[in-house]
Amino acid sequence: MHYLLLYDVVDDYVDKRTPFRPQHLALASEAVRQGELLLGGALAEPADGAVLLFRSQEAAEHFAKNDPYVHNGLITKWAVRKWNTVAGSLL
């Protein structure tokens, strides 16, 4: 079982995230170090969202609630979805 943190983003997200990117990546690095964040990144072509894969719902929610992208209005909506993982090396 894993949890997906799904982000919907503002228009021109890639450009608007620049001032907040170091803090966002530091938060992500800490979540990786703690073993909670497994994968994460922005969707491409178009860059209209992002997906992050977590081990727990609590970790995903904590990330979103502390993310500078959320705090600075770059994320228009976020949700955590339970994912019944059935294949892959991260089981």
C-alpha cells in the first residue's frame, strides 16, 4: 500500500515555482531521508500537475501542509489517494 499526493497547479507553474524551489526540494529531500517519500515530480507536456509517492497518508498530508508551493498559491488543489500497489520493486 502506498499513497499518492496529487497536485493541481497554476498556469505558468514552472516559471512561478522558481523562488520557492529550493525550499520545496529541501522538504522533499528530508522526506526521502526519513524514508517516507519514494518518488516525486511534476507532470510534463503539459506541466499541469505533480505526483508524489509516499509510504503513509500522514507523511503525504504533512508534506502538502508544509510545502512552500502550497503556502504560496502555486497549488490550486491537492489530494492524497490510497494506492493499492500490486507490482514493482517498491512493495
